[in-house]
Amino acid sequence: MKKITNKIILLSMVTGVLIALMVGTISIYSIFRITNERISGMDSILRQNYDSLIKQEVQTVISVLQGIYEKSQRDELTVDEAKKEGIAVIRSMRFGDDNSNYFWIDSTDGLKIMQPIKPQLEGENSYNDQDVDGNYYKKEQISVALSGGGFTDYWFTKPNETNPSPKRSYTLAFKPFDWVIGTGNYIDDIDAVVSQNKKLAIGTNTKLIKMMLICSIIVLVILIVISYYIGKKISKPIIYLTNYAESIAQADITNEISKDLLE
């Protein structure tokens, strides 16, 4: 009869363990899924904000150039004077938290008209320049600019560094001067922010999972105790009825079924 008791207790324990494992697995999966979605969302928002910023800044420069160009249309300046004024104004323009972001001017055939950080490059043609991946980034910058403006991803070396870093630019053409206005920045800063937040999230998840495991163990112990108690309660009438049936089979009807067992 002990076999029946043990089987019932074991079945109750196994059921409790399976429930605990199922709940724990679903909870851990949900934690990682939500974290990945949050990190992915953060990455997307940061990149969208960056794209919006550099696009708006280039459009602002185009508006400034339009105002200067209109002076030449009113004969207040010659076209050459308007271009010189435009170059001088854009050379001094900066944006960003530390005012380190600048603009450059290329001609539509790749000639460097103005580069405020490296003025020694002015007058050189970079139309066929390639990055470390072999991308003709200047061609793409000019192409998207002439198509109404667009973004270009490429690799470029930061000042005072030797290894190239990922960069993203926005370029837009100013057709009256046959110019392409561009700006950009290194996007590894975004990668660093996302990576840092991912590390923090992993650390938080690890602590949370440890707490869940501790709670699960406590709940599991409680379930085992309850399972043992329920197993004993369930097996008791079964054993009694089994013994009673055996007594009847042996023509021993002196035993009576306890009313407590039938309630």
C-alpha cells in the first residue's frame, strides 16, 4: 500500500516542479524579450534623433545660402561675391552640445570647396575616394544630395587617430551654386551608449533572475510539503478501500467503511 502513497506523492511533486519550471521559464524569457525590445527601441530612437538633427542642420544651411543667393539675384552681390560670403558664413557655423559639428561644401563633381577642419584639403577632388570597405562614399554623398538629400554610411578616421570609425552623413545640393552641403558625425558614440545600457540591463536581469530562482526554490519546497500532505490525504481512503475490498474478497465483512473517509 505504501507504493500507492509514494506514487501519489511523487505525482504531486512532479506536477509542482513542472509548474514551477514552466512559470520560471516563461518569466525569464519575458524578461529577456522585454529587455531586448527596450534596447532595440533605444538604439532606433537615438539613430532617428541623430538623423533628424543633421538633416535639419543642413537644411538650415541651405536656407542661409538661399538668402545670400537672393542678394545676387537683386544685384546686391555678384554671384562670385555671394559664393564667397556663403563660404565664409558656413565655415564658421557649428552645432551640437559642444559646438564641434561642422559643415563642408563640395562641388557636384567632387571638388572640395570648403572644409573648416582641414582647409588644406580645399581644392582637391575626392570624388573617387574610398573608405576601408571600398565604398565610394563621396560619390554616394553627391548622388543622394542631387536626388533630394540623403544619408551615407562610411568609415572615416577621427582627428588624432589612425583607425577609421563608422560615420554617417547627410548631404543636400544647393543647385544655384552647383554645391553639395554636408555634415556628419561618428556613430560609434551611439553604439557605446547602447552597449553601456545593454550591460546595465544584463546586470539588472541577472539580479532579478537570482531573486526569481530563490523565490522559486522557496515555492518549490512549499509545493513539495503540500504535495506530501495531499498525497497522504488522497492515499489514505484509497488504501482503506483497497483493504476493505480485499477483506470482502476474503469473505471478511466485519470491517466497516469509515464515514470520515466517505465524506
